Amino acid sequence: MKLKCFLTFLTAICMACFLSFAAHGAPVSANKAKDFINQTGYRLIEALGNPNLEEKYAVLDDMFQKNVDMPYLARFVMGKYFKQMTEEQKQTYLALFPRYVIGVYKGYPLDFGTEGLNFEILSTIPSGNFTDVFCRIDLPESLRTEKISNIDVSFKLEEVENQPKIIDLKIGESSLLVSYRNRFYQMIMEADEDMVWFLEDFAALTESAEKNAEDKLLAQ
């Protein structure tokens, strides 16, 4: 169960802190790709190991602000449904989306412990306009099972304005972007594809996530 929670959290936090998009880009050099993944990954591990929740949130929120193009990400996960919104609905949704993503990661347990949690870059492979970075995460004893002691993770990088940006993450064979879009499409289906109902549900989810995060800080 702890391992499942950790993988779910890893998906959420990588979506929140790492993903950024642009209309044009180029592959990232091997050395720059390795440096970027190392720096970002170890900053994340260090933040997770901090027992002070307020300080932990501050570092992770800072990673949001520096690495995420929220408007593009928001449009991407909505896909065809974004075009079906009125301009007023789009503005409401775009204002809610960053609050929702930040609230989601704060809803997961952040006390996994990072002693023994490490990762190794196995290879970097240019592919068209992108660079794929393949890594292996070694799990701490508290998260290991009889069958699983490490997990394979790959990042797809693109260089934008001379800076590496992660545009997709795979844990095993599962794509983060596809997973996130599927989640939003399910929410839309549950609202009978009615954007008014969807936005009402989305606002309620966002406010609930923010309230839970606030309660966790107060209880610390």
C-alpha cells in the first residue's frame, strides 16, 4: 500500500513540478539533460526528506512556479473540450487549474522518508526534437516489497529558450500525460459533458484540496 501511495504521489508531483510545455523546441544535449535531471531529482528528494511540512511545501511550490507552464498544461489535459468552453468558462477553468494541481500533490502523504531513496541515470537518447532520459529509482527499505526494489522511470525532454523542459514522464510503461488526460475526461463524462457542471465539480474539488492542505499545516 505504501509503495502504491508513493507511485501515485510521484506521478502527481512530477506532473506538478516538472512538466512544462512550449510550441517549439529542440533536443537537449546529453550532458545538459543529465545535469537537469540530477539537480531537479535531488532537490525533490531533499524536499521530501525535510520533516517540516511548511518548508517542504515552500520548496515544492517554488518548483511549480519555475518549471510549469500551467495554461498550456491546462489546455492539453482538456483536449477537445477546451474548445467547447465559452471564453468566460475558459478563464474560470484556467484560474482554477493551478490551484487544483498544487492542491492535489499536497493531498498525498509526504512522509515516505528518503533515506535509501536514490536514482541513477542509465542512458540519454536523442529522438527527433526530444531527448529521452532513462533512469532507475532505488526504493528505500520502507517502500520495498518482495518483488519490487526499484522502478524504471523515463523523462522526455525538450529545450525551450535554452532551458530543458520535461514534456512527459513514464513510470514503467505508463505515460503521465495520457494518465492525466484520461482522469480529466472521466470527470467530464461524469458531468455528462456539460461544462457548467464540470466547472462546478472542478471548483469543489479544488476548494476541498486546498482546505485539506491547510488543515495538514495547522495539525503539524
